[in-house]
Amino acid sequence: MPEPAADPVVLRRAVPADARAVADVYLRSFGAALPTVVRPRTDDEVRDYIREVVVPARETWVAEAAGAGVVGLMVLDGEVLDQLYLDPEWRGRGIGDRFVALAKERSPGGLTLWTFQVNEPAHRFYERHGFTAVAFTDGSRNEEREPDVRYDWRP
């Protein structure tokens, strides 16, 4: 009987060499998912922040696809699911589901996250994973100045 094929997408902790690819996934994903949201930082500022702060100082995970490199990222900060972005071409393949399962495993007491109110696909995704919208804001407290919503998951 043949052995099953290795999973073409592996979730692993990010290393410094991943920073550029992580930033590129973030930029492509943000642009595709949130075209009406104005980013307050340039692409180079985003790349610097991810290289200097996110990858070395946060619990950053990547989805690495065989032959394609980094195709997704997730950043945890304690019970906060701070970022979850997938390359647009890799959406709908279960990678986001795997990231959320990993986040729940890493933070079994619960999770909180923020997403923009205009990001309805994200709302459906997180609600499908048991998150509940608990607060809506006018966006005055985020740097994009975009209305957002806080979601909580409790086991």
C-alpha cells in the first residue's frame, strides 16, 4: 500500500529569514481583502515592522507550502489572535482553519481578536469557528481609523 503524501502545507514558527515573505503575504492579503481600508504605513514600513518586531518578538507562525514558500501567517499575543492573513491564492484550502485550531490549542482558555467591520468574510469565518462578536467601535482607537469589531472565543 503506498504511503500517504506529505502535507503540502506545514505550519511552523517563523524564523528571521521568513520576515520578507511574511510581510509580502500580509501586504497581498490586506490589499485583496480590504481594498477600501487605508493603510497608515508604507509597504517598506510594514516590512521593517514585521522584520524588527513581529517575527522576533511575537509568537509568529507561518504556513509554508511545498514549492510556494510562505502562504500564510498568524500572530498570537497571549490570548489575542493578533493577525491571521493568507495569500489570496491560498484561501479556501483549510489553512485558516488549521491556524485557528492551533491558536485555540496555544490559548485553551480563550481568544480575542479584532477585525474591521467591512471584512464580512472574516466575520463569517470566525463565527464558523465559534467566535462571538462582543464589541463594535467607530475605529477611533485603531491607526486605520476604520470601524472594527471585537470577537471572543471561550471554550
